[in-house]
Amino acid sequence: MAGYFDNPNNINENSLNSGTPIDENQHYAKPTGLLSALSIIQRYYVIEKNSPEDLPKEYFTFEQTFDFFKTGFKSGFIESFFLITLLPFLQVIYPSFKYFFFQERISQVEKIILSSLSFLPIFVTTLFLMYLSKYYKGAVTRKAIFSLFSGRSFAFILKGIIVYIIFRYLYYVSYENPNKVYSVLDFIKFIFNFFLPKEVNINVIYQYYYMYIAPALYQTAMEVFITMTFFALLPFITIFLKGLSQKKQKYSAMREYEKY
């Protein structure tokens, strides 16, 4: 099989079509997740690498562009859900809850573990996408990777803006309408009592909220938005540097060729 691709003459229209992922009914198979998107990108990479001529970017159709965008958006939506759930809980609620109700401070080891858990899902996926930059070569693979990254980044930035607005609104309501906050806390106080050895009254929970949670809402909103934006742009920075490296190599090769 390797010998087939080693011969540029074998790269024809039929081999291009066979390299396109299709299902058993001979229809275009849409990516179902990041791994399947990677598999499709790898196939296009092999085709472009062994093709005697550059494939036109239109070979990667609008339908495929939209499908890769949706796959990236879905992945980014799930990743951002973990981030906006874990970051406030592990960085703000858990340490303050432990100190206020149990008079125990978190240790340095706990701080490291909590910080790692907060960013682990989004960090792992970002590294995976940065790994895709190794296939950022031909017009088709570049278009596929860019579409995937765009969908994920759009989900991140959109979710970051929404979370920022919600947290800022909660910060505003907390200090402009404390009676509403009191009513909400009274309604959900069973959640607090579930984690405590004995039941506490609403006034204690109300005091805890205004000592630790309410003041942290504004800063947490900024941290979530900045973090989401950073991880949204990081894969693009990777492929940008990859593109610069390829241009530099191409320019150096041309200079060497001109010398001879």
C-alpha cells in the first residue's frame, strides 16, 4: 500500500475520491468528534503529501467546512462547560466553604491539585488540537484544520461572553437587591446542609455568601473570559507559527536552488 502512494502517477481522481471518508452507502461520512476529524485530516494529508500537484482548496467542500466547524463547536461547548463548572467551584467555592464552615485552610498540595483539575480537560484537548498542526500543510488540510479550530474558538468566546454577562449580573443583583439573594439562598439551603455535619440556618449561609462568593463573582467572570479567550487563540497561534516555519523553509529552499 505504501508503494502505491510512493508513485505520484497513482494519485489520480479515483485515488482522491477513495481517500475521502465515505460510509457504506457511498456517502460522505461526517466527523462525529475530534478523533474522527483527525482521521479525515490524516487521509487528506497523505493525499496532498503524495500528490504531484497541489489540490485546490475547493476540494474541501462547504458542507465539509460546516461539518468540521460544528465538530469544533461541539467540542468547545463541552470543554467550556467543564471549565466554567470546575473553575469557580474548585478555585472559589471549595476553599472558602472549607474555611468558613470547617475552619480548615486548603494545603499547598490541595491548591496544586485543584488548579490542575480546573484546567486539565481544556488543556488536554488544546494539546491535542495543537498536535494537529503537524498536518497543516496543503490547502485542503489547512482548510479542514482551520474550520475545526474556528468552531471550537467560536464556542469558547461565545461561552466566555455569556458567562461574563451572567456573573456580572449576579454581582450586580447581589449588591443591589440583597433581599432577592436571601430568598434564593433560603430556597437552596438544603444543598449547603447536605455537605455539612449539622444543619445551619439561612443567616449563616447568607453571611458566607457575602463574605466570599459575592465579592469573587466579578474577578471570576474576568478569569473565565480571559482563560477561554487564551485557549481559543492558542491553537491558531500554533498553526500561524507552523505556517511561518513552512514559508521560511520554502524560501530557504528557493535560495539554495537559485545558487545552483
